[in-house]
Amino acid sequence: MTLTFDIRRFLMIGLGSMISGIGINAFLVPHHMLSGGISGLAMIFYFLFNWPLGMMIAIGNLPLFYAAYRLLDREYLYCSLYGLLVFSLSVDGTRFLANINLADDIMLAAIFGGVISGIGAGLIFRNNGSSGGTDIIAIIAKKYFSLNIGIVVFSINFCIMLIAAFLFGAKPAMYTLISMYVGSSVTDKVIEGFNRKKTVMIISEHSGVIAQSVLSEVGRGATFLNGEGAYTRQDKKVLFIVVTLTQIARIKVIVEKIDPHAFMIVQDAAEVAGKGFSRR
């Protein structure tokens, strides 16, 4: 791992943590909406007792880091502690934004709060970092109780929703749910990248010609997989290609032109790294 990569990762985790802190104060706090995990619990104490939110987030997370010390990779641990520090300082440092109330409409606040928080979280996770919270709890639960990480995170956030509904009414809780959903979707987009990759499988009697056309016209290589027809029992060459979303239309035109009877499957690729595709 080079020094340049370390610096970039350091900066991106810090930037993501700052953006997340801004999203909380600018959009969620004015309408008594909550974020997920430890931050959401800290916000409940903030609304009830006006204790410094950033400090409460840090205090709530430190015992979790201590408990998970032996479970976490040291590099991940230090990056996560750094992310937690920047996030906590950012939350307290941008507290004035809660008084500005950038979005009077609670629906807009829920959407934009989710977008901003999601961008921040996405930058953190994309660079293999964390700001603590449910990530650490999930790791502990998986290690000692063999619980599914997704179920643990969902259960924690569901409990936070129930507490919010009881203390502040159903309306803020429902909009909190909207904000969480938007934030989760945006986080996924940032992690995966907006230039989504697709895998294409083509079964054709002219797979060689199609592969050559894809290489020359689209600039993408291809791999031949050995297949066999279940009904005909004949050997077939299956063409396997990884392309960007914008190249799918060109692939379809090539296939339709060469073999209108070809069978083509297009699927999402969660992550692609290697020659011809950028590495994170």
C-alpha cells in the first residue's frame, strides 16, 4: 500500500465524516429526526437533555471499540477511530446549522438529510473506514453470537424507530424511516459507483464473430465459456463480457445485427476490478 493511497484514504474518510455531521445538523436535528445506530441514540439524549451531540456520539462508541479491539484489523480500527473523531467534532462544530433550518418542509429535510448523510457514509465505507456505531456492534454480535450482520443492524435501527415514535410522536419516526431508506440507497450508490458495471452472457452460433465485433467496436475483451445444451446435448460457446452501463446498448445492436436468434443475459456486477476497469 503506497503512501499516496494512504493519504487519499485518510482524506476521504475525513471528508465523509464531515459531510455526515453536516447532514445531521442541517436537516435531521431541526425536525427531531434520527440517524441510525449509536448516533440515533445520542440524538435522543440530545433532544431530551441538550447534551453535546458529538460528545455523546463519541462516548457511546468508545466502549464498543474497546470491546471489539481484538476483533478488528488494526488498520481498520485506527481508520474507524479517526472517522469517529472527525465525525464527532463535525457534529458539534456545525451545531449552528440546526438553527438555520435549511428545509422547512419535513419531507425535503428527510430526503436531503438522507442524501447528505448517505454521501458521507458512502465515502467512508468506500475507503474501508467506519465511524463506529452499528458496524462495531454487528461485528461483536457475529463473533460471539453468530448473528447475521444485516439482521443486527436492522434490529438496532428498528428499536431506535420505536423509541423515537414513543418520545417524539409517529410523524418524526416515519420521516426518520424515509431518511434512513434514502441514506442507505445513496450509500450503496457511492460505494458501487454511478458508472455501474454489467455482466453479459451471450449464447450464439456466431459467438466468435460477436466477440470480435465487441472487441473492435466497443473496445471490450471477452471470455469463452464451455456450455452444453440441455435439450440438444450439443457443445456451445458462451460469451462472457463485462461492460459499463452505457455500453449495453451498443452490445445489443451488435448481437442483433450478427445473430437475431442469440440468447443474451444482462446482470448487475456488484464490483469489478482488474485490467480495463479502475481500482479503488
